[in-house]
Amino acid sequence: MNVLDVKLVDVDGDGAADGIANLQCSSGAGGTASMVIVLGAKSGTARELPYGKDAEARLTQFTVYRVYEMTVAGDRLVLKTSGHLESDPTCCPTAELSVVSRLGAGGPKLVSAKVL
């Protein structure tokens, strides 16, 4: 497991900088999977951001499982991810997707998921 990126930003609108971490695990030929974890500064609890599930609900042809880039712009968390079609080999997704969530009260909420 590798920590690729960490951002400190108020995720849930409580005025405290929370942690967002992009974690990746490689299983070799089986591909590399990502998990985005949010650690609440005040609550001390960690939870997974369901970026993949949220994106797959909007882009039903893709499995979304690898985050390449994580940025925060204002109240937006932008994830550049892979999009894996059923016809793609496990190792090699063919599409790049953008998954955008709004930060603030109640925690991250999906705004958009699109093919780049």
C-alpha cells in the first residue's frame, strides 16, 4: 500500500482542516486499486470516500478504481481516475475520467463524473 497524495482541507464544513489521502495497492498483473480516505479532524474518524461507486452510478459502462491525481480547488475535490471497460485487460484501463465532489456541510457530495 502506498500513500500517493494527502490534502488538508475542511471536508465537512466544521472549520477544521481534515485529511484526504489517496492510497494505492498494487497486486501485480491484477492491476492497481485506489482508495480515498477522509480523516475527520474533530471526529477523529476515518471513512472511505465512495468516489468509484458514485462515478459508476453515472458512467455505467466503466469500473472506476484508480486515482491518478487529486486536487482541491475552492470547495471542489477533483479526482482524475481510470475508467475500465469490460473489454479492457485487468492491468490496463483505457479511459481517463474526472470525478468532482463538493466539499462542505455533510461531507463530500458528487457533483460530476465524466470522460476526459
